[in-house]
Amino acid sequence: MSFGSCSNSIASDDDDECVRCCNVVPLYTYYGHGRDYHGGNNMCKECYDDRLQEPAKKACNTCKGMLPLCEYYNHATGRDGYASKCKECIRRANKRRSEPIPDDTPGDQEELSAQRLCRPSDLHIMSLSIDPGGLLHGFKIGRSCKIEERARNLTSSLPFDMVVLATFPGAGHLEEAVHDHLAARRNTDSNAREWFRVSLTDAVVAIP
């Protein structure tokens, strides 16, 4: 906790200014009784005792909020014995992991139309930011003339990001052949036709 700068004048050597409440109070109201014997304590007894009663806090690595330790799960391997993310951020992440991958949308049809007007298109492999290894949902293997723009457009409609893992310039015409080769591994949990439950290595090898 940081404190503001106090600027009260001290009229007597028997008084001192508390850096927390900014009140000028007698030295006997400080632990140590004396300016030279505070032991580094520059707060009056009342403020010092109040601070000791404040709950310990730490910053969440995800939301950056400064929260009491009761808002964190215990973590045996954590540096301070607590998880680095708060309970709420962990709950949200777990909820996102349980959500199915998005179905094809009208935007996908617009993308296909744009591809017909754009030659040659590029082939890409993408994943969800919450599942970068494709262990839950697999990888999206598709084609686009503007891959980064395509990833941003998908991200704007989702509660997580789309991550471009690999691009193959000029190989968009191979999309159908790759899909046919991996057809047995297609993710059938949704209507999204471009998602396959394969390893990244298998996805790359499937591209001639």
C-alpha cells in the first residue's frame, strides 16, 4: 500500500507526522517513543495497528486485480502457496474450455465467396487461444486470402482469440484434398467443417 505525501509543519521535537493519516501527533503515540527509535516505523500506533489488520492481497496474473488471498485457491507449488490467477478468472477459463467450438456462420460463407474472387489463396492452421495444442477441439484448417484479417474477424465474435499457428502461401487450392485426407478425424461436435482432431504434426504432414 502506498501513502500520499504529507506536508504538515512540525512545531515541536516532541511531535512527528504520521505518513498514513498525515496527523502530527506526539512521539509517545508511535511505537518506540521517539523519532530516532521508531525502527523504521513512521506510522502512529493507531495507523500501524489498522494496517496489520488489513487482509493480505496479491495481484491476479489475468485480470490484474489486487484481491485478498481468500479469492485465490491454495497451490502447493505456488511461490506464495496460492494460485497465480484468482478464483473468478479460473472459473471463467474453465467455462470457456467447456464451450463447444463455433459453428460455421454467414461470415464463413462470405469468406468462401471472397476466396473465389481471390487467387491464389493461402492455407492456414489455427487453434483456439484456450486450447493452443488442439487437445480439446483440434485445429481449424482452412484457406483465406487474408489470414490475419480472417483470424481477427473470428476473434471479434468469440469470447477467446483465434491463433494462427501455420500458413502455407499459395496452397489454398489444397484445402479440399487436405479435408478429404483428414475426414476421419473431423471434429463432429459442431457444424464447423474445418476443424479436425489431429496433432499439429499430422496436420502439417497432411498438406502435400
